[in-house]
Amino acid sequence: MRRIEAGEAKIQRRIEIGHTLATKVARSKNPWLHMRINYGAQKGKLYNEEEDRFLVCMTHQLGYGAWDDLREEVRRCWLFRFDWFIKTRTTAELQRRVDVLIRLIEKENAELEEQESHAIKKRPPKSGSKTPSTVAAKRK
């Protein structure tokens, strides 16, 4: 029974990751060129933003877990034809980097949702809506 629940949890996590990637990619008109990743304090020195953007977009396109296909796409991409660092990464290294990027994107999505919920709470009520204060004022 535990194995089934663990398997279902993995499937649910993959669905959540797919949704996270889809929302991040959908926020930009052309994510291959203009998508920004909020790194926070620690950006890292090995991967640049262009490589990270490619990894996120390609993972979204291929699906989370297709690491061999991702590695082949990195090796085939003309953008990295002279970048031996990214071309020589193994599937495990690419998977680790994508996992780090997904955690950063999940954190960014959570912050945006929190800001949106605060913005909705702070909005003044519409002029035509009935609030307790407007109903009491009309009665007097």
C-alpha cells in the first residue's frame, strides 16, 4: 500500500512541476528569449541565464523526466555550439540543474500569488456594491 501511495505522490509531483513550468513559460511572450529567472541571493557561477532559460523551456516542451532527450537537444542546439561546458553535462547533472530551477520558479510563483492575494484584499469595494456602511448610510 505504501508503494502505491509513493507512486501516486510521484505522479502528482510531476503534474505540479508541469503546471509550474507552464505558468512560468506563459508569463513571457517569447520565453526562449525574454524569460527571467529570479535567482535570489545565490545565482551560481556555472550556468548562465541563457542556458537556464533553454533548460526550462525545453523541459516544458519535452516534459519533466525526459533527461536523455534534454541532453540530446542541448547537444543539438546551435546556441551552444561552442559552449563545451553545457554540451558535456550528463543527464544527472542536467536533472539536478532543472530541479534547482524548478524550486526557484515555485518560490517565485508562491511570492506572486501572495502579492496578488494581498492586492485583492487591499482593493476598495466597487461604488455600486452594498457594504454594511453604505446600507446603514442609506437607511438614515
